[in-house]
Amino acid sequence: DGGITQSPKYLFRKEGQNVTLSCEQNLNHDAMYWYRQDPGQGLRLIYYSQIVNDFQKGDIAEGYSVSREKKESFPLTVTSAQKNPTAFYLCASSTSGYEQYFGPGTRLTVT
Amino acid sequence: DQQVKQNSPSLSVQEGRISILNCDYTNSMFDYFLWYKKYPAEGPTFLISISSIKDKNEDGRFTVFLNKSAKHLSLHIVPSQPGDSAVYFCAVGTAGNMLTFGGGTRLMVKP
């Protein structure tokens, strides 16, 4: 049963702590993406990776970091430098076309 | 500067009637257009797409229309069903198979 998994579904952290969000896919997709969604807004691109061991900044990369050591995995770290980390985070993957497949999301709350 | 705009944040429609969701874009170089549907606390799911060489694409109750001269995209759902109640995002395909999303329209279909 192919798909994208994100864990955990809900995550709570104290301000000043780094936190890592997991994203795994078994679709054999080359490209993976991280988006952020805030209430009433669209999806904004944080980072993307089109092949293993390579990734690029998106529109709002400041305060975030990623790694792509395996094709299946693209974890996102929200660092203490991110000024407004509370949001809904979505991971996606794609093959050669435009259509992206999304995971279920992780809601991060930082207090 | 928003490249993709969905000017109606919400839309309410009676069950059985037509729902029309609109999307405007600024760059005439965009060549692929998609609609995604999103339920609360879930990832978006792909609904329907259209390439710039077409002006209409139909899939069951869902039809996407593209007016290139007006840089306008619309999604028609007919007949609308209560299960269609969700947030709908339009997205445009840009260079490198990237997607730029609109801000979303919340559709409410009343029984």
C-alpha cells in the first residue's frame, strides 16, 4: 500500500527547542517537498529535493533545515531561529510530472 | 506579489446545484494547472488538472476550464454533494515541475 507518512500527527514543543518532523514515502518518487500552511492561507514551499543528497530552499526556508540521505526520507527540522513555527506542515512527493502527492500533515504547536 | 489568487475565501452552495470555484494567475508562461481538495487536518488530495494546450478537462462531476487570455481557471462541480465540502486549492505548474498554490476557497455544500 504505497503512500506518504508523516509523524507525529500532533507535536508540541517549548519555544527555543529544535524539533524534527518525519516524512517517509514508498512511492519510489525522486522529488520531495515540504510546505507550511497557516490558517486561511495557501501552501508555502519551505524546501524541496529532486534527488538524494541534494535539496533547495523554497520561498520561506529561513529557520528550517532538511536532509535527504535516502530516497524514501526527507525530514524537516524546525529550529529555534524560526520566528513563527506554529503551523500545519505538509510533506509531498512527485515523479517527473507536476502532480504532487501529499502526506497527512503534522500540526506543530510551539508555546 | 501573489502569482496565484483565489479571490473568494468561501462559497456556500445548495446540494444538487453547481459549485464554481475560481482562480486567477499572473504569469502567461504557466503551462499546467491543478486543483486539490483538502479536508481539515489532512493533506490535500489531487482532484483534476489541465495543460495549457486545452481549455477544458472533465472527470465525472468535476470540470476544469482554462481561459488563457484572461489568465483564469475555474472548477465546476455538478451536482454538488455535502461530501464536497472542503477547501479547494488551485495550483499552477512552474519551472522545474514546481507548484505555486492559491490561498484556497472553502466550499460548503448544504443539504
